[in-house]
Amino acid sequence: MSAGKRRREDLKPLIEEVFAESGRTYGYRRVHAALGRMGIEVDDELVRALMRDLGLTPVQVKRRRGLTSRTRRPARSRTGGPRLHR
């Protein structure tokens, strides 16, 4: 086995580990950055290709939206002041 092929095989478990720890949400850019923080120098395109080979596709996290708007202002009366029922 060539040195390049061995390196690719050594990187696959690390990429799978980082991807799993992220909750399957990291794409190749974040996985590449995480490997860099671990001290592993690797090209981002190699990470992209290995993730494609492994079938690792990040899930899209949907942001929750509230049902009410926080920007609503109280209704105003004809006089211009706020409606205050006493």
C-alpha cells in the first residue's frame, strides 16, 4: 500500500469520529477545521473526498421559530397614546 493510500485510510476513522461527535451536522469545512485543531494537517479537498467516499452527509439543522412576534407594539388609540383600559 502506498503512503498516500495509507494516510487516507488512517484519516477515515478520525473524520468519522469528528463527524459523529458533531451530531452529524459538520460539513467538510468544519471537519477540516476540527482536524486542524487536533494538529492534523490535511487538505480540505481531501476531507471532502473522504467524506463523500464514506457517505457522510450532514443534516440540516432547522431553527425553531416562535409563534409570536417580539416586535409587536401595543395598539394605539385615536389620540395617539397607548390604549389603557382601567
